[in-house]
Amino acid sequence: MKVLTMIKQIDCTYLSPNKTIEEILITRKEARRTVYVYNYKGISFRFSSIDNINSFIKNGGEAEKHFLTEGELDKYLVKIIP
């Protein structure tokens, strides 16, 4: 039997027309995980917390994970819970 991974956007905050922060819930069997995705002009950056996003926006630096397309992000999110 194949186990499905469910990805659900819980919230989306618009910072400007080209910048959003999405809160995403990922579930697989009994496991759950929430991740945050900062989208800037179609490029996505994944973070484990809002504090990490705020630090990235204010201070620059590196994202925890970077995606150039929605397809790359989706493939990653499906595999986040083994």
C-alpha cells in the first residue's frame, strides 16, 4: 500500500506583491511537520521557523533551502517526512 504525503498551505502573508511567507503543514501517516516558505519574485526559500525568515530578511545570509521553481519545492516537500 502506498502512503500519501499531504501538503496543505495553512497561511499566506503578503509582504508586498512579489513577496510572501507561506506556512505549510506536511503530514504522512501519523507524522506532522510545519515549514515556512519565503517566496520572492517566484524564487522560494524554505525555513524551519518564522524567526529564521526574519533574520534572513533583515540580515541577509543563506536560506536553509533554495528552490528556483515551484516544481523543485513540491518535490522536496513530498520527501520531507520519510
